[in-house]
Amino acid sequence: MIPVACKQIEVYLFRRRGRRVEFLLLRRSAERTLALVWQPVTGGIEKGEPAYVAAAREVREETSLTPIRWWALQRLTAFYQPSSDAIHVVPVFVAEVAWTDPVHLSHEHDRYAFVSAATAAKRVLWETQREALKAVQSEILRGGASGAGAAARDVTARIAAAAKPAKPAQVSKRARTAATTGAERRRRAHPPKPLNGRRA
């Protein structure tokens, strides 16, 4: 039986000004496989990492952008990889970035471009990526990103919650007092040793 694996994510970033919408494409560096190929943000899912967390991490690592809104597409990308004799299923995410936010590339890419959906479809290599661009338009952008379908796919709050650092444990007043009292007793019982004839 051919195994099915889910180890990667794909993210389509877009920005808009009025009715104008542009998609971000990245060009792979010359020393990488598929050199100079244009693509959306792609990357691997780390062990134990939710796919939406991997998506946010890869966007941050590859572009330094912090999107203002996120969606998970209903449509998944699937392809067969002969080298591993496996079928790979890829969750596809969409994120909106501010029009003026600067892009800072990692070593993985050497150029970037914001282009129309039509131009993006011509530049990407894979048919699955062209289909994903169509899905972004039909599931998220058509009828406005605040439509019912887009709202149902919104994962902005989930990603924001995952990005927040854990709150420090709350310590009761009694516990703080006990800890302070104990530390004071230890300090008195073991005063610091003199340094050069003086106390530290």
C-alpha cells in the first residue's frame, strides 16, 4: 500500500489596496533544487507542530512578514512523489499582509514579487499551485474576505493564540511571603564571604 504523508504546508500571501489584489511570489535561490522557480511560501511541518503553526513560522522565516489575517483553505494540495513512493497531502493557507509591510528574504530565496493572480498563475511551476490560486479567489476573495465562507475558514485567532508566550504561573501572596522569608533566613545563616577584606 502506498503511504500518505502530511509533512508540508503552503501559504499564499496577498495584499490589497481598494479592489487591487496582489500575490507574493518568492524565487528559489540558485543553489537550491528547482533553482530560480517562483513559488508561494512553502515549508516543512516540524514534529508535534500543528500545520497552522508551521504556516505562521515559515512565513516569518522566509519573509519576516506578520500577516493581519489568516485562513485555511478547504482545498488541499495532493501529489505523488516517486522518490518516496508516497502521496503527499499539503494543507493550504492564505494570509493577508499590509500593503506597506517590507519583505525580508531568507537565504532560501533571492527575489520576490507582488503580482496579480493571473501573473502568479503563469509564473508558478505546478498545476496544483495554479489550482490553489483559483481556490484563494473562490473561497476567500470572491464576495469579500468577510463573507460566510471566508469567515468559516478564518484561523487568525488560533494562530495568534499559538504565538502568545505562555503566561507565568500565578504565585499566591502567601507563597511569595514564604519564599521571601526562607531566602532571608538562608542569607542570615550564610552571609557572603569577604572579598579583599570587605564584605561583598
